[in-house]
Amino acid sequence: MNLKDLEYLVAVDEERHFNRAAERCFVSQPTLSGQLKKLEQELGVVLVERTTRQVVMTEVGVAVAAQARKVLAEARAVKDIAQTFTDPFAGSLHVGLIPTVAPYLLPLIMPVMEEHYPKLKLWLHEQQTHVLLEKLRRAELDLLILALPVDTDEFAEIDLFNEPFWLTVPVSDPLAKKQRADLGDLNHLQMLLLEEGHCLRGQALDVCVKAGASEYAGFQATSLETLRHMVGEGMGITLMPELAVHKSAQAENIRYLPFTDPKPSRRIGMLYRKGSYREASYTQIAASIQTAIATMPDK
């Protein structure tokens, strides 16, 4: 038995498809299938039921795959320990980011990361919050950048910055004539929001509740860019996080309005497993990100 065999088993368990599992592990399908056969022979049990139409994990296969995840996580921890005592800012770092942060924050921080940590190889993973938390729990990711708080206390967190929301309206909307928006301006209005699964949806709904607004019925966007296009077409108004406003090109058909104090906002921070041997380096990386945000030019 070796770690690669366990990686193959976990991939099959999660993908439930030999070809996809093989692609994920960067091996051929016959290689992956053959190694799993050898693992089954070594353990003396059938882990995977193979048919022409589907892949089904046996009960013992599911149990072994669950244990394999723990073994692989501990193996990665051993490598982390060794790396930390040689150079904590070298080697690979798997970072997960939520979709409403990744495309807007990365252009700001990647030049800083490359300048300050040239030996660090960053692997970036963009997923919704619930997926990222599970991957961090299984040690498939080292570090998360997402909206806080999260509904768990099993990880350590570092605050990075507060990100205000901007009211985003078509130029044809009466609110477009204002220089700043008040929460009271939203009373009885309907807002375009993201679909279920995005944490930003819940944060925007909280703002709606405070302001007396409601969600526009019958439509939920898959991304912030979809929301932006909908506003640009005059279909409604929405809330846009500040980094997304800064990244956008000035559009003649959209107006972005900052809110008066107290501004509605969200907390962006980092999560990592408690007791990580890279804790000191995470703190330093957080400081670098905070510096990059602080020096961001005003819109």
C-alpha cells in the first residue's frame, strides 16, 4: 500500500467515475484501475463495484476512503512540518477563495506575493464557502480567503479587511442622480441577488432586511458579473462589494454609489487549521494582503 493508491481511491470515491478520477490524479485510466485492483487484493476486500454504466463504492470502500483522507492529510502535515523548519515561504501553498472575492482580490495581491515570497508556489482554488471548508477540513487546502464569520469554530481565523458594499444602479434609475446612498433609499425596493450557495447572498439579504428592501422574485444570478450586466441592462439594482467596483471599467449605463455611514459591509479574512505549523507565515501573508488593500487607489 502506498499514498498514491490511497489518492486514487479517494478520487474514485469523490468523482464516481474512473476517467475523471484518472484525470484528476494525472494518470491513465488503466493505471488507476490497475492500482486499485492491487489495493483490493492487498486488503482482501472489494472497494469498488465496476459496471459498464457506473462506479459504485462498496460499504467497506467508503469506510476505507474516509480513513484514506485522514492518512493523506497527516502525510501532508508531515511535509508541512519539514517545510516550515527549512523555509516556510517555499514550496506549495493551496489557497481557496470564494467566487465573489477571487477575481477581484487576486490581481491586487498576486504581484505582492510574487515579490515578497518568490519561492512560494500558490495553487488557487475557487469554490463556494461550504466546499472550501470541507476541503480545508480534509487538508486538501492549506488556507482560505473568504467572508467571515463562518458557522464553525474549528479553524483559526485572521481578519484581513472590511469591504463596504456599493449600491449599483442603472443610470436611468432616479437614485443615479445621488452622490451617496442611504439605507433608507432602499425602503420598499427590490434587489437583484446571487443564487443560493453564495455567502454574499446572505449578507445582501441582511442589508435588505435592515433597509426594508426585498429580493427581486424570479431571478437569481450565478455571479457578480451577471448581476452587473443585469443592472447595466436596466433590469434592476443590486449591491456590489467594493473590490468588484474597483475592478470594473467605468460603464456609461451603470452608477456606483457609496453608502453614507454606517456603511453596510462584510468582513474578509483568512482561515486555517488550528495548530498549523505554518501559522507564523500565514500571519505574515495576511499583513502583506492588508498592505496591498491599504494602498489600493480610491475609485
